[in-house]
Amino acid sequence: MSDETLRSIRRELHQIPELGFQETKTQQYLLDKLTEWQTERVQVKKWKTGLLVRIAGTNPKKTIGFRSDIDALPITEDTGLAFSSTHAGKMHACGHDFHMTIALGSIHYFVENPPVDNLLFVFQPAEEGPGGALPMLQSDVFQAWLPDIIFALHIAPELPVGTVSSKEGLLFANTSELFIDFKGKGGHAAYPHLAKDMTVAASQFVVQLQQIISRGIDPLESALITIGKMESGYVQNAIAETARLEGTIRTLSPETMPIIKDKLQKLMDGFSLAYECEIDVDYGANYYQVYNDASYVHLFSKVMKENDIKFDTAPAAMTGEDFGYMLKEIPGFMFWLGVSSPYGLHHAQLNPNEDALSVGVKAVVQTIAELTVNDA
């Protein structure tokens, strides 16, 4: 597939960003492209708003999987590009338009160059939330075509085009969303003794929350709690009856997450008594760590060097990715693809360099070719 075609596909996908489990236009676009390349070796099955694409091998001994996420973020685009999002308040600000394009380019290659082993290309919805990897993995359609190996990529704005990055072992953290609701008793600002002020309760809670990490978790075990949003009250001269905190918990080991949640519950129980209020928690989407198989990372780095793509060893990061659920059940790895952007992931002005598309296709195709002759 030519660079021009890759750019065209990416730009068309970029204009139709959709949120998790709402990717109907995206699914149809992918289906239309796949129909153009349909052969008897290609089978396509739907799962919710996602797709599974199986390419039959000529002499298969295993199935090699590649996963691409397909959803977008609730962000208003501010790039000024001629092909900006046509969906108000939604944007492919995490590069999933790149991921899908690279997957399509790789599928096109193997349609024209039939693989020896079976291939499974996974177009997964809802990576940004509420989480599509785990239910997709558990679905009958996925289990029927379960791959023996699976890998994925994610764009890296800070890396130059022509560079990829990964590491053995832990790459991304365990993550949990955090939503905490406080309910007390509202009242007039002049009579605080007759009310239960949830602005005060929530404010004190945010301060105490940080001590869960600093005084409740082994200092050699990396973890964090961040409150990114706080809401309370409606008017300046009334005491707030309710308050809401929204944030995230992240840990480098899966064992630390339940410890934090247990301590968090105890803190909420204490605050309920102290401030005479009701406190409810919702942990939203929870993502399992991305843990790369060392042998496959080693194979991948060798393939990249043989194909004049620079390989760097990546640091572990506190970012979250629900691909971790797939790697928990299927050996494989994830890697970063350099796209040379001054703006980072989830930024309204993110504009990855499209020269990285052909690099991504080359990386995927050559890795699959090596996995066909080498089980790492």
C-alpha cells in the first residue's frame, strides 16, 4: 500500500472519531475497506462495534494476532487541519486513527502476500473507556479464533519517526478510575451549624487521600492517586450539600491495587462518621498492567534492527492500556511507534507525522514474518 493511500485512510478515519462502544461509522468504514480486499482466505466477524479479521495461512502451525484500538476521546480538536474531526467534541487525540491505518495497511499486505500462519487482526472498541479488551477477549467469537501470540503498538509523540521503543516485562501500570460522591446537608452560608458542608469534607478528603500512598504503601512500590476533578456547590452564599471527586489510581504491581482500595474504603468510613455524611465510590474502568514477554521483545528488537528501524529501550510508565488483559492470557508485547509531535497524547493539538504510518506497517509486517519462522 502506497504512502499516499495510508495518509488518505488515516485522514478519513481522523474525521469520524467516536467514543467507546459508539464506533458505528468507524466499524462501517473498516468493513468497506476490507470488502475491497475480500478473498476466500479472509473472514470478518463483528463484535459489538469492533471487528475480528482472520487471514488463513497457507500452512498454518499457529495464529499470530495484532490488536488495534478504534475509539476516540471527548476532546475538541484544535489542530486547524483540513481533515479535522467532523464530530463536535470528539477527536482521535490518542492516535487510534494511526493504529487502525497501520492495521489496514498490514492486512492489505498479507492479502496480496498470503502468510504461512493464520493471522488475526483485532479492531477493539472502547480502549479509552469503559474498556473493551476484557469483554472482547472473553467473547465466543474471540475465543474461537484465539491467537497463540498477540502484539500491539501505540504512537509516541516524543519519539522521532523511524524509531520504535519497548521493554521486557512491565511497560504500563495497573490503573483504576476513581469517582467519589459526598452527600451531606445543604444550607444558608450564614448558618453553617445547621448544615453538613461537603465542600469542606471533600477538600479535607483530598488532602488525607495522599497519605494512603505516603504512609500506607511500601516506598519501594510505585503507586499514585491523582484527583483531577472536583465539583461542589451551586452558588457563593449556600453551603454545598454534595461534592464529587474524580481521579485515578495507578500501581506498578497488581497486588498493590486492592491494598489501596481497602485503605481508601477505611478512610471513607471514617469521613462518613466525622462529617456526618454519605460517601459512595465507583472505580469505573480498571485496566491490568501491560507486561511484555521478554523473548518476543528480544525478537522484535532484532527484527527492527534488521529492517533499519531504530529500537530504543523504553522506561516503564504509569500510563494505562487495556491491552494488558490480552497479554495476561496470551503471550506477546506492545511497542511505542515514534511520530514526532510537539504535542503529547490526549492533547487537542496532537498532529502525528504521517511518515510514521509506513514505518508502522513495516514494523508490523516484518514482525509477523519473523514470528512465522521463529517462536521466540
